Amino acid sequence: MATRYVSQSEDEPELEYSSSSFDEGQEDISEKGVEPYRYEPNTSEQSALEEESEGIERDLDNRLTNTKWCLCALCQVMPTTEESQCCQEISKAKITGFNEVLQCITDHPGFLSVCLDPYVLETAYYQYRQQYDQHMEDSNERRRYVAYRQFVRWCWGFMGKEVRVPLPACAVNKIRQAFPSDTYTGFKWPN
Ligand SMILES: [Zn+2]
Ligand SMILES: [Zn+2]
């Protein structure tokens, strides 16, 4: 901040005129130096912020045709904007070591254990079946469905029923590779 004040007073002397609006005497102004500017809105910073948020919206619109939004290098183009999320964007997850060390959450050993191990998925399915009294045929579709649920539990722990979180495209793709089908539907929570 100090350097900015210096550069303002040196490079933009016309800014000193605005200090007269504070109705202070000339002596006070020179004593306080650049202090009056503290109360001036910093228009250049504001416009920069606006541009930044517009840029994010533009980016969201463009997600359907590319993976420029992916920071982990393992996401793919997805059919909807909602699904076009990178693990690095949703990484407020409670996973120790993720983000600082790992490029992608699917590189985490926990991902393999929790989301791709068919024995774990089968066991998790029985828990789901008991809890919701819903039956699903033994299939890759069931394994994917349970794996998505497992992923959410693993990343966010307990969540309220109404809470929805985006699944990162890289994790969805890994789960689909492990348990392929002819057709895929996006992850849906039970009602
Ligand atoms: Zn990614
Ligand atoms: Zn990733």
C-alpha cells in the first residue's frame, strides 16, 4: 500500500485536487500527505473485480466444448455445465493431503479404496439398500451409483439431505472407466 501511495503522489499529482473536497486547510493536507485518498473508492480495483466475475461466467458458458477449466489434467468434456467441474475446484473436501500434494483427487489412494474397490461398493450398496429400502440389480450401473455416493461421503462426510455437490468430471470418468456401460446417466440422489 505504501508504494501505491508514493506512486500516486509522484505520477498522478492531479489526484491532490480531490483532497480539497474534504474542506481541510492546505497545511493539514500537506501534513497528512495522501491520507484523504484512503476514503476514495478505488475505481480501478472495482472494475478489475467486475471483469473477473464476468470472466468466470463466460468460462462457465464455455465449459461444454473444452476442458480449459480443468486444472488436474484428467477431466473430460461433459454434457452439462453442472458436471463440468474439476476436482481442484471442489477441493474444499476434507481429504488430507489433497491439493497440496496431488494433482488430481483420483490419484489419492483413498479414491481407489473407497470408490473403485468392488467389495467396498458391494458392502456400501447393502447399507444403501437397508437405509432406503431400494433394490438395484447387480450391475455396473449399481457400482457407479454407489461409487458416486461413496465419493461424496469420502470428500464431504455427513451432509444434509438437501445438500447437493458437484462431482468432479475426473472422478466420474474414472468410475465410468472402472465400471463401464453402454449409456450413462448423471449422478442423482435418491428422493
Ligand atoms: Zn480436472
Ligand atoms: Zn481431478
